[in-house]
Amino acid sequence: MASFSASTLSPAIEYQEGNMDKYLQQLQSYTFIQEQGFDPLMRNCKRMWENATEREWMEFCLLVEEP
């Protein structure tokens, strides 16, 4: 199990392999900056990278609609 903490003030978010949807839902409120040395081809990162780009970056430039 990997542990990820977005900041010192936020609670830790834990990822358990096989539960990607729940993990990504927890991460949606955070902004991520790619760190030097990130390798999206790593065994455990490849699928996560595909899910993150599908869920987050495909709607990156959509404007908020007023009701």
C-alpha cells in the first residue's frame, strides 16, 4: 500500500491497488505539479496516469456555466 500526502495540513490519502476510482475521487480536489523523475511507464503508474488524464485534463478548459 502506498501512502500519499498532499500537504502537511491535509489528511493522508492511501491507495490500495485495485481501488483506483475511489483513490482518484479523493485526489480530485488537489492540484498536482509533475515532479522531476516521474516515469508514467512504471508498472503501477501507467494505468493511474491514463485515468488521471481522462478524468482531469480532458475537461481542463471548460468554463463554468451559470444556472
